[in-house]
Amino acid sequence: MPANPVAQFFITRPWTHKWLVPLSKWYSKRMGYRQLGLKYEDLLPEENEITQLALKRLPPKEAYDRVFRLRRAFQVRDTFITAQ
């Protein structure tokens, strides 16, 4: 069980799930990072020590896929900006 009382409130009441899930999906769509092919984890700042440790623990295939997603997102962004 979470120690956070707010999290406990949302977990124990099923009606909150009915309106929070659609809201979170709408928010994820509005952020735009999924349209670029990114995952939420790709957006975490790499300067954090914990993030650096987590990146070192990634399997080689997952690390390669992450770099590929980031490069592709930058290329799409640059193409979109120069096209306007």
C-alpha cells in the first residue's frame, strides 16, 4: 500500500479510475511525444544520478532503441520546423 494519502485515496475508490484513465490518455495525446515515437521514459533528464544508473542497466537492445527514438524525434522535429 502506498504511504501517500492522495495515492491511497485514488487507489481505493474505483470511480476515480473511470475518470482518471481517460484524462491521462487525453493528456498523453496532447503532450505530443508519442506522435514523435518517444516513450515517457525517454523524456527524463539524463543529468540525474539515478537516471544515469538506470541507463547503464539497460540491455544493449533497449539502449539502442532509446537512442534511435531520440534521434528520429529530433529529425522529425527539425524537418517539421524547416518545412514551416
